[in-house]
Amino acid sequence: MSALTLKNLDISYGDTKVVHGVNLDVPEGESFALVGESGSGKSTILRAIAGLAPEWTGEISVLGTPRTHRVDRNVSRQVQMVFQDPYGSLHPRKTIDSALSEPLAIHGIGNRDERVEAVLKQVGLDQRFRFRFPHQLSGGQRQRVAIARALMLEPKVLLLDEPTSALDVSVQAEILNLLKRLRREQNLTFLMVTHNLPVVSFLCDRLAVMRHGRIVEIADVAQLKQGELREPYSRELLAATAG
Amino acid sequence: MTTRAWLLADSPTSRWQANAGRAYRVFTALLRNPLSVLGGVIILVLLLTALFAPWIAPFSPTGQNLSQRLLPPSGVNWMGTDELGRDIFSRVVWGSQITLTIVLLVALISAPLGLLIGAIAGYFGGWVDKILMGFTDIFLSLPKLILALAFVAALGPGINNAIIAIAVTSWPAYARIARAETLTIRNAEYISAVQLAGGGPIRVIVQHILPLCTSSMIVRVTLDMAGVILTAAGLGFIGLGAQPPLPEWGAMISRGRTFILDQWWVATMPGFAIIIVSLGFCFLGDGLRDVLDPKSEGKS
């Protein structure tokens, strides 16, 4: 079954249309990357799937069911998102514990203490971080918390918006390894936005190259690794990041 | 483990310890600023005076003794007596209760009201914002004292109506601040994360946006307290606030006006009380601003 299906998706912010006629199908368990330069509409697609960019037309289906334009509670249990900036994605006045318990409280799920402890273990954070405030954590630790928060509702699909671009190179590797392990352990589907092609070859199975709000090419990671992308623009992008 | 080590623990083990630690850090930062300590001490003295007025005041605040009228300050009447022979010191002490009541009630009514209206307007935007802010602008465009006067005139003079009038005139400024803060917060990723988890607008506003607005609100409210005291005193001075024989400071100044040339202490003593308490709130507010500023968060 498809985890995510996008059909003729147009997304606009006000009067400006930023994504044009995107068609995409991500099977369950796959890790799919959207790559492209800044402003090519990749993050906007993630926000529309998550329900944070409500002005779209076309069809977005999650695990076979079309989603509505607003944030909806059933969809939030299936799809969660990890944001780009770990410094901006955690509430400065809330402890890690309350950030992680919040989704459980919203959905009325019990056993909160145990679940929070379990998820901290999953993302490789010590229990002593549990009652700290975000400013007492490093960037990498914050991003682990953000990933943990996304996992609280045990979603099937994780949307990753450049999850490592705000981090140091050494920390990036840790987070990527963590994501890879989590995906294997929980059979997650990833839809990741990035402009870092090495990250794509490390973590993803397929990729779509985007430009000016349109998908230029969809390719296998094997093609990327061998430098066998078809479209001239994709080759250009590959050359630019390799150089 | 000492209490201090427990409070400053790097890895708190419970919700309660984490919050207590944060409060302790704010408190110690506040102690490092001498002016805010002075302000805090003044407010503390005001609180204690109001609480223990019956024991502190040597005389009754309302008991008249016409043979003792208009006596200058002395060992018996520390601040002298007024035109009805009442001890001014006792009246100032009892007046602290009235002032504190006014200040607290105005803060309790207007700050939450302003916060809520501002946060709702900022969060929803669109026509909700337009209506609420239009309403706020109408209130803002009217001079505070005049508006309070109009309310008191409509409701009738008295301390409760003065409180209502002042509260009604002071919320719009808070609503503006709360709205401005909400606008900068509402698109933050941590708000998106709550929405994404299925959190509705009430949860987002009450649990996530308001806590971030409150620190600047506390600062603003303490700084405004001086203005509230003065407005209350002003209403009392005009005769629309507390009614005689209540020992409200503004009303006392108003009565002393007649004798200001020959018996200066009648109007001056309550004037001092107003100045000192207003200054206390200003100092404390300034200190709080330095400590609670979200931008300095993490440094303290």
C-alpha cells in the first residue's frame, strides 16, 4: 500500500502558487527524498501533507485515505514531522518531559511516564535530560528530542524537513544514523527534504529533483550514486553539490 | 544535598524540581540588581503594612478629635493631624490597604483580559483580529483618566467603581503587547508541532502562547502599577474615587489642598506614600524586565 500519494497537487501561499501539479507515490516503508535548490517548493509539500499549508488543490492521500485541508487528529497519529531548526522547534519554557507528554495528553493516551522514558531511550537520550529545559541541551540533543516528539504518537510516516542542516557535521552523522536505525526498527516511511545529496544516498531509496515548484525527475538512489541522472538540471545540481 | 544544589541541579529528576530551579534562577538574578531589591523591599513593606495595619497604626484612621486638629508632625502624631484631628500616619497606614486592593484588583482584571484578547487576535488573525483590535484602538485612543472619569460618572463614585474604571481603561495596552508577541510566536515551529500533534487553538493559546507573553506582561504590569496608583489617587483627588472617611491617599491630598500653604504636612505625607510606592513598583518592574526578558533566557 502507498504511504503517501500526491495527485496533481498545487499549493499556494495567498496569490502566489509555489507548487505546480506534483504527482508522487511513496510506498510504505520507503525512504524518499525531495531535493532541489532553496525556494523550489520542497518544504511546502511537506507542510501541505502535514496540514500546515492549507491552500492546496489536488489530492493528498495518507495510507490510502485522502486527507482534509486542516490539521486532523487521525492524520496526526499517522504522520508526524521533524523540523529543520532544533533551536526553533522546542518551546523555550517547557521541559523536555512536557514537550514529549503533550501529544499523549492531546490524544488522551495513558502511561505517559513509561512512554516518555521509552522514547528517550529509543532516540539515545539519557533519562537525566528528561526534566531539562531546551536551553540546557545542545543542538544535536534538541534534534533528538524533536525526533522523539514526532515518534510519541507512533506514526507510520515521518516527514523530515532538512533534519540535519542546522547541525555540526559530526552531529549530523549521529542524527542520520539514529534516523536510519529508527526506520529499520519501526518500519517507518520517510519523506525527507534536503539539498544535501550525500544524505540522500545514505538514507534514501528514491529521490525526486524539484525546480520552480515542479518535479523534474524521479530517480533511484543507485542512479544518483553512479551519477546517472537523466535530466540536465539534475546533473547540474549533482555537479554543484559534488564540487 | 543542599537545597541550593538541589535547585540548581543540572539534571532535575521531577517536574517540580525543574520549575523550582527555574524560579530560583530568576530570583537570584533579581537579587543581583540593587534597585530591584530596593523596589522589592518597598513592595514588601507595603504588603506588611497593609496586612498588619490594625497593629501598626497608633490611632484610629477615622476617629476625629477636633481639639487636636492640624497639629504639625511630632513624637505623638508622626505625620501630624488633619483638619478633623485624625492622625495622618494612621490614615496613611490604613490607606495602604486601599491602594494595595486597587493595584491588585486592577492587575488581576486587566492583565488577563488584555492577554487573552491580544493572544486571540494575534493567533487567529483575519477578521477576528480586525474586530478585536479595532475595539482595542477605540479604548486606546481615549485618554485614560477621562475614560475612567466617564465610567465612574456613569457607575457612581466609590472605590469599587474606580477599580472597574481603571481596569477597563488599562487592558488595551496589554492586548496590544500580547498581540504583537503572539504574531512573532504563532508561526514558530514549536507551535506548528503542537498543531501537528492535533492540539486545538485553546490548547495552543493557553498552554503555549500565553506562557511566553506573561513575562513581558508581568514587567509591563509592574511598571504600570505606578500609573494605576496615580490614576486611583487622581480619581480620589477629584472626589470620584474612595469616599470620605476612607483614608485613600489621593483623597487625603485633595483634602489637604486647602491647607497646603500653612499646614504643608496634610497633603505632603500621603504624597510621599504615593511617590515611594510608585517608585517601588517601577524599580521592581525594571529589575523584572532585565531578568524575564525572553531574549536573555538561557544566559541567566
